[in-house]
Amino acid sequence: MKIIPAIDLMEGKVVRLIKGQQEKKTIYSDEPIKIAKQWEKSGADLIHLVDLDATLGIGSNWELVKKIVKELSIPVQVAGGLRDEAIITEALNIASKVVLGTLAFKNKQILKKLLSDFGSDRIVVSVDHVDGKIVVDGWQENTGKNLIEGINEFLEIGFSEFLLTNVNRDGTLQGPDLEFLKKACAISGTKIIASGGISNINDVLQVKNCNAYGVILGKVLYENKISIEEAKKIA
């Protein structure tokens, strides 16, 4: 299982939100490059780099994203506000992977073109959900689409890697949503990255026992509740 620290950017700073809510923001660092290098040195398999300003449509950290990717020698998956073909292509020219959520659900035509141009191993489909219903647009819009149904639809198109976040657990340190994670991991042909709620090393073990492909570590790292080194031993 891959250990994937998250770096969420707002106004050039490393932050964590609770359940995606801007008013519940904690700033952890104003040196994101330093943080990225720290996670790399600690043995992270991959960095999950999110432009929250772009996700929420209130700004952009794109120049900073490019600088961070350039400084690292480990793979980076870029996420947040990637909603048109030009920016996604630019992101794929610098990063190992992109994470697509809103566009994946709203523009299947561009999605299929990207699949054809870049291949499925470079695109992660983000399936964020509230109580099993998929949400998009920075978690503001509920699509009403069933999570498992949605994953199966993307599998049929040719995708295999999914980032699964239960919005109600994100940034809460309340433990991962194992119920939906188990269901998703049980779907043949999927590689599921678990995200949201990890609070201790036992949570990492539980995620591994669900046969997850990877786990995102956010607040739990920034609050020093576990280290990447510890997580790697479990993984």
C-alpha cells in the first residue's frame, strides 16, 4: 500500500480544512516546498498536491504547484480545479498523475480524449461522497449518483484508479470510513486510494486490511499523530 501525504494549498500556504469548509481552516506552514521535501525525505511514495483555491474557484496556486513538482524527485499527483483540457494537459506535462473529479462527471467527452491521449495509469478519478452519494464542484454539489455505480461506470470506460473520500470524515481525525472503502476495494480491477479521517497508526492498518492501493495522510501528519516512517512499516 502506498503512503501518500497531502499538501493542500490556499493562498500559497499549507492548510487543512474540516469537511472542505473554508471557515474551518488551519494553516500549518507558509513554506510548502519545505514541507514537500520533508515528506519526500521521510519516505513518502507519492505526494498528493491540491490547489484548494482552484477547487473552490477563488484563486490559483498554479505557479507554486509547478515549483513544488520541479523540486521533488518522487511522483506527484496534482488535484484541484482541473476542469478543462488545457490545464489538465499542462499538469500532466509536469506531474506523474492528475486527479479529476468535477470534469470526470460533467464532461465525459474530454475525459475519454484524455484517456486516449495519456492512458489510464496517469489519471485518478476522484469519487468524493456524502453517505454514498457522489459530490462535485469542491463538494458543493451532490450529483445524486451512487458511489459504487459511479466507480463501475468509470471502470467500463477504462479507468482503474480512484481516490475515495468520505467528505464527512475529511480533516476530522474521526477514523476512516471503512464501510464504503471495503465495498469499493471489493470491485474487481480497481485501485482505491483511501482518504479522510485517518487519526492513528491503527487506522492505517485497517485501511490496508481493506486491500486499499494507497492511503492519503493529511491532518494526522501535520498534528504529529503518526509519522510517514511508521506508516511505511505498516504498509
